[in-house]
Amino acid sequence: MQSYLTLLAEVRRCTLCEPQLPMGARPVLQLHPEARILIAGQAPGRKVHLSGIPFDDASGIRLREWLGISADTFYDPQQIALLPMGFCFPGTGKSDDLPPRAECAATWRTKLLQQLHQIQLTIVLGKYAQAYHLPGPSRCVTDSVSDWRNTWPAILPIPHPSPRNNIWLRRNPWFEREVVPALQRQVAEVLAAVN
């Protein structure tokens, strides 16, 4: 198996989907073999593509609040791995960003996940990541998240923290009332074991 640094450098040079990407290829991810928490997301948005920093947007602020951690902890690859289903901004559709490019996960995901030997908690954001990481047939986000105890504490499906999901959060207040406190406790416990 190749070293994680060699693999990470290879992924960051990837141009596999470049002809189909409106802003070109710029893979955005964070990985280290010592990471204890994996956040499996969708794909970078336009702002993240421009900065090259994962979750460098309103989604990231909300996600860090849900996790109960600082930006310093979040961006420490020895604690948190950030591995979206697609590493480059896929473009914008009629009302939302386009789905992650399927070639990305098919080419890189297994190799990258094999580098992560210490993961104790996988947080799965949104329907594309949930379809990949959750056992059984693909379900809607609400059903997956409402059944969060089925895979807890190893895997936790959550809605994407995007402001576009504010309506979902208002319709499902149980998520921030029940799931977020459990998530914060588990994140604190996992990270305390590292330090």
C-alpha cells in the first residue's frame, strides 16, 4: 500500500473530471492516518473551491457548532479527516449545486479510506455520502437521520449543514434537540482519547 502522503499528493493533482468542471479541478480534502473522526461530505461548494479550504463557508461554521469544536481542532488532520464524495466543485444546477462527480469516489475513495485505521466515528453528511456509507438500500435523508441510533456510535448520518437546509431544520427540531448533543458528547469523548 502506498504511503498516505504519496496518495494525498496524487489526489491533489487529479484532473480526471476537469473537462466537465465549470471552474476546473481543485481537489479539496483533509486526511491523516491518525485521524479519529471522519466527516464524509458531498462536494466542495464554489467558495470552498476558491479558497481550497474544506468547509470554509457557512456550512462549516454550522458543522463546527454541531460538533462542538473549534476551527483549530476541525482543521487538524490528525484528529479530523474531511473526505467528500467528490473533491472538486461540480457546478451549479437550477436550485442547488450539482451532485458530486461519480468518477471521484470510484477512483479514490477506497484507497483513501484504507489509510484511515484509527476512525472511531464517521459523520455522514447528505444523501450522496449516506448512500455510500450506510448499510442497506439508499433512503431519503430524513429517514436516515431519524434512524441515527441504528448505526450509532460508529456512524452518524446528519443533514448537510448548508443554510439551504434551514427549512429542513425547522421542520425537524428533534435533530438539534436530540442528535446534536449526542454528537457533541461523542466527538468530545473520541478526541479526549487522542490527547
